[in-house]
Amino acid sequence: MTSSPYTIRLLPRPVEKRVQDAGVSSGVGEPDLERLLLVAYTGDRDVASDAMAEAFAQALARGDELRSPRRWVWRASFRIAAGELKRRRRDRPMTEDSTYEMPEPPRDLIAALSKLSPRQRGALILRHYAGYSTREVADILGSSAATVRVHLSQGRRRLGRFLEGEGA
């Protein structure tokens, strides 16, 4: 690979690896290499071609305003391609079968949770269902983190017994 600022140094590492895996040699001319790198980045020849054409059109419109037109076209084409890929992901049509059925609530778990003390139930739900940290649960419940850890430990133990059918 050449050490020109127009080649691989400007690419993210995953794209650089794809290009190297493709076996691109330094014997490829820089304009060809730039197009190849843009195709490797986008994964789509049409997006790469459109981005390069748009970048050239914008460069022509700017005229002498650009200090380094080739470098500007190179960067602009990547930015245009990235924007197009982002737009395509955002505008991807939903699949026909986009319905979602809520699973039936686990009645055993709900019944077992109702047998716990309010503090144990609150600590378990906030920590394991809502995803709060132990310290955040302590702030919400108005207790210390150590107390919450005790409630979590005892609550999990009691919940396990209830679910196994032993009772508590």
C-alpha cells in the first residue's frame, strides 16, 4: 500500500482489513484504489459510485475554493456514502410480519414475588428487571447499598424456594 494520505490511513480499521484481505496490491493506481476502498467501505458498488459522482459534482461547483480537490473529493465521497448507508438503514421497510405478541406473564413468578416483603420485591424488580445498579436501587428505596444487597440476597433465596414449591 502507498503511504499517500489518500489511501488506507483515512479508513476505519475494519474497512482497512477488508481491503487487505481482498489482496489489493500497491500496483493499483490511486484513483482505482480509492474507488475500490469506497466499494469495500460501503459494500455496494452503486452507493460507492453515486457517492463518488456526487463528491465530484460538489467539487466542480466549488471550483478554486478547494485547496486540495483530490483530498476533498476523497473525504466527501466517504461522508456522502456514510450518509446514504445511514439513510438506507433508517428507511428500511418493516417486514410484513411485524406483529409482536406479548408472552403470557409468568404467573408462578408473579405469585412468588407477591409473597416477598415489599423491600425484597422492590429491590429484586428494580435490580433485575429495571436494570438499576445496587446504589441506584438504594437511592430509589431510600436505604443503603448494603441493605439493598441483603434484600436482594434474601429475596432471591426466598423466591427460589417459592418457585421450587417448598414455600418459605
